[in-house]
Amino acid sequence: MDLRHQLSCTFYSSAFSPCGKYLAAANSFGYIVLFDIDNALRKNSEKWRKSIFVFKAHSGRVHSLVTKENLLISGGTGPVEIWRWNDILDHKPAKISSLNVPCAAAESSFLTNEVNALTCCDKKLYAGRDDNLICVWNMETGICEQKLSGHSDYVHGLASIPSTHGIASCSEDGTVKTWDTRTAQAISTFEPHLEKQLRRSQYGKWLSCVSLSENGQWMACGGGPQLSLWHLRSQTHIAQLGKGDFIPYAVEFKDELVLSGGSGKKIYHWHTNGEAKASIPCSIGVVFSLASCEKQNVTSAAMIAAGTSNKLDVFSNLNYRSHILQV
């Protein structure tokens, strides 16, 4: 990656390796950048805060990365690509599979067949796309088994809970839909812009991010409307989380908290009762991604924030930005 790309790139997504010691971050020029998080945190050296490997993964933007067992899966311009983590760590990345489904309206020059979001649930991979569909691949066979339809505009975000066989999707059309992955049917639809206290007409109704709590009871979402918390089963709006002009682009449940990043150079924390807990400064103008390591007993960060910068913020605990990583 040349200096021009280094200085002007945006990181849309990041994912930890299965061991929790490395981080892959995907950017706007189609590159995946590898960092050694373990050494960056343990050794007080600028050397380890710089990337250790960079490779071209897509012809254009890479919007989403997910780790599934020993695989790294990337989605963006063109097919969904599958890589082995061991190959990447050996600095010899090779695609082991490319998953591609023609655009629903291939004759339209306005649709690019880009994947905006990925999530895994059970043995299935879900890809939210700019043709309004969610494609479902069987990870064992590589076959696209289903296309979930119901959104009328781009699908921007996906979230899953394997224990409940459910996923949620959010869209430019202003809705969040929850789906039963066993039947491939939408089971509920949420429209935050219809709630008076959440509506922000100046920003529109589009939704950029969605997350589900580990127990499957709660959902957080936001975008044009204020970030908000919902009870899934009753489809009840519980609390407005966002305030003022904050536009969320990433939201996660973590340790009984709701975390969100977006505009404003801060990471916000809320309790699940809607009470604000903290706002932590970060160096990134607009945060598009929050990633946390679920691996126990390793030296790793509590959270990584990425967005409109060639740098990534490392939070060694949720309340403190301890390091900055750079390409």
C-alpha cells in the first residue's frame, strides 16, 4: 500500500484472530492490514504499534470482516472472500473460496453488488448487500442456499445470536428486521423513525448499525434516528441512548453495557436501562467499527475502534485509550 493510500484510507471493519493475539483491519482501498496486538500491548515500542503485514484482498472497498473458527471472511466490492488465518499469519494469504451471487438487478449500473455487512450464525454465513438482499451461504458446502428478501433499500448492518437461531438486519429503508434462521422468515420489523423522540427529520430514517445482546432480549440500533434500545420479544422501545447530533455507525453490547461510536470523536457507554455511563475520547473523526476480543487468558485489547483515519485506537480496558496503531 503506497503512502497516498496509507494517509487517506478509511478503516470500515476489523476482526481478531482465533488466538486473540492479532487483528485484521479492512480499508477503503481493498487492503487488509495485520497488527500484532499481543506485542503492541506488552512491549512499549513504536515498532509493534505499526502494521506487520498488508495485502490486497478486494478490488475496491472492504466493508466487513468476521472470524469464523480458523477462517477470516471479508466482504465488500465483488465476491465474499474466505482466507485461512494461518496463511495470513505466515504472510502468504491465498483465497480458499470466493462466494459470489449475481446482483438481483445486474442490468442496473447503479448497483455494484457490494457486501456491506457479514455475520455468522450456526454453520451459515449471512451477507447484507446493496441489492437489498441478505444472502445465506452454507459454510460447509459453499452453496448459497437462500436469499432473505424484505428490505426495500441497502442492508447496512447485521447481528446474530447463535443460541436463539436469530439474526437482525438494518437498512437504508429505516427498518430493523429480525429473522428466524431456521425458516428464513422475517419475524418482526422495527421502525425507529416512527418514534417521535427518536426521529430526526434532518438526517432521514436510514439505519447504519444494529446489535443484539448475548441473551437475545435486547436490541440497539441507530443512524438517522437517535441510537435506541429495544426489548425484542415485546418489540418495545425502552430508551433513547443517543443525544444531540451524534450519529452512530457502530454499536455493540459488552459486559452489560451498550457501546457506540460514530461522529464526534468519542466512544459512548450506556447501561442497559438507558442511563449514560461514560464518554471516552478517541482520535478518530468518525468511528465505523468497534471490535472486541472474546478469547480469554490472552494479552489483548478490550476494544478496537476504527474509522476515518489510517490509525486505530486501542482500549486496553473500556474506560481508557491506551495505544494507537498505525499502518
